[in-house]
Amino acid sequence: MKIATWNVNSLRARADRLENWLQRSNVDVLAIQETKCKDENFPWELFEKNGYEVAHHGFNQWNGVAIASRVGLDDVERGFAGQPAFGKAGTEPQQEARALAATCGGVRIWSLYVPNGRTLLDPHMPYKLSWLAALRSQASGWLAADPEAQIALLGDWNIAPRDEDVWDIDYFVRESMTHVSAPERAAFQAFEDAGFSDVVRPLRPGPGVYTYWDYTQLRFPRKEGMRIDFVLASPALASRVTDALIDREERKGKGASDHAPVLVELG
């Protein structure tokens, strides 16, 4: 079984590319982030005509997550218990469409779009850290309840856990940029401490192995990327991983997302 994650950065804008990629990759389950659409304008037919069931969680033109599966789509869950909400000063906090789960082929798939943080001093940063802490608490509980559970936490984590995961760590530190700060990295490490593991890195090690390249300043042709999209697997699931791929080719050409798909093959 092949499972994958891809931040498409607007599903409707990249519908043709996504359909072509589904056919080419032969993936069984795809976790999608940044659909940027509501349920009523989600392209359901695209997935259905290609043999996929699909669940979507989206409120507006921001965020949005989906799961497409051709091996079953059961027990769909939108958001997770204790998921923090966010609101600007003077507004009522709202829960954002950033987490969606379904059981597909016996694996509990989570499509996750972790908050960006924006800047180290932005209100989005404590929101990001609390969001991750709440998810980690839930994930730890799932494993405590069933150590043999097969769980995949897939998505855009908006964290580069190691210095090699950005093109120039000195630049990031000098500019006080997000994604590499100690609190963010500690939040990511907490999932590994809870028993989840990055199953792609051992098969596709760095440095210079990235999943994201900003549209600006020719980041992609200059190979100035970041590794921020991950598949974290529970112990039982990690033991089944036989191969992994970061499909860098999909970042090329007109109309590409700024993220590449990340695939994992299970035995």
C-alpha cells in the first residue's frame, strides 16, 4: 500500500496536476493540505472518477485538509479533541480546518496542516505551539491505549527539525525566522519521544533533501529549500515501511505547488 502527503496550495488551482499525479503515482491514500476551499466547491468528482473516496474539511479560502483513499475511508474525524482555536485580538477564536482523520486500509491516517507561526513574535507562534502540544497529547494517548495501533501523522508540519533541513541555517538564525526555533523543534521532537518516527528520512537522508521551495527569489532552481513535510508513523506502522520518495519532479513546471508530494510504501 502506498500512502502520501501533499500540500497542494489550492486544490482547485492544481486540479489537473493533482489528477495526473494520482494516475502516475498509483498512490492508495493521499493526505492533502491547503485545499483552500469549502465543501461546496471541493472537486469531489475528480477523485470519484479516479476511483477514490474522499473526505474534506474546509471552511473558507484558507487552510483546508482532505484524505483521498481507494482502500476504504471509515470513521472520518474532523479536528482532534482539544484542538486549539485561533482569533485575532478582539475577535472570537475559531477552530481552523487543519486536521482530518480516517481509517484507510487498516491505517489511521491523519492529514495535518500545522499552523505556520509567521514570526517568532506573532500571536500565531504560541498558537502553533499549543496546537502541536494538544495534538501530541492526543497522539500519545492513542499509543498508550493501543501500542500496536497503526497510525500515520502526515502533512505540512511547518518545522525543519534539523539544521540540514534548510538551505542555510545561518541565514535562518540571523534573520530570526520561524521553523527552526528551539521551541518549534522541541514540539516536533515530542512526537518522536512519544513513539512516532519520521519514516522517510532514513530512506531519503539529507542534507539538501527538501520538500518545499518558496516561489520567491528563484528558490527552486537555486536548490534553496526546506524539509517541512513529514510522515510520522507509530511503531507498528513504521515496521511496515519498505520505501519512501520525495517527488521533487512535481515541483517543476507551470502551476506547480511550492511543496512536493512525499510518499511511503508499506509492506
